[in-house]
Amino acid sequence: MSLDFDLMGRACIFSRNITHNLTKMADAAGIYDALWNPEMKGYKFASDIIPILRKGLEDLRSRPEYFSKFNASNGWGKYEHFVPFVEEVLAACEANPGAEIEVSV
């Protein structure tokens, strides 16, 4: 199972997919709701989650040993996969702040 994270304009602007095995790491970084459940927190637009993703990414980068403890034991979902995913999502949000967030889990 995985998360499909999309930014939408008139068409899909950005689309990425990542394993659910990273939910504990995302939660520890404070970005779980922004990525997996944005509608539950009222996050509708990319601009709504930019500050959350920035803070979470900073935390992820500053404590790799801590976050690596959340690596999936089966190898599907590791720190070294999650950081680039968050970087790409953040960059897309910053480039398209008015885009609507759509997730499928």
C-alpha cells in the first residue's frame, strides 16, 4: 500500500507515490497529516503545508540517526527514500502554492 500525493491545477501538476511504511517516520517529523491526511486538518492548497514541510524536512535532515530508527524492517521505506520525497513535494508546493492537494491512500 502507498500514498499518492498530487498537486492539481487544471490538470495534474505534480504526482509522487511513497510507501505507507514511512508513516511513523512522517509522524515523528510532524508531517504525517500534511502528507497523508491534509483534508482532516483543513489543508487544501499547497501553500497550506509549505511551513509544515519546511520544518519537518529541517528536522529530518538534522537528525538522520534518529529518523533511521523508523526504517521499515522489510527495506520498503527508508530514511534515504523519504527525505528526497519530502524535498520534491516541498519544491513542488513552493513552485505551485495555489495548487490543490489531492491524496489517495
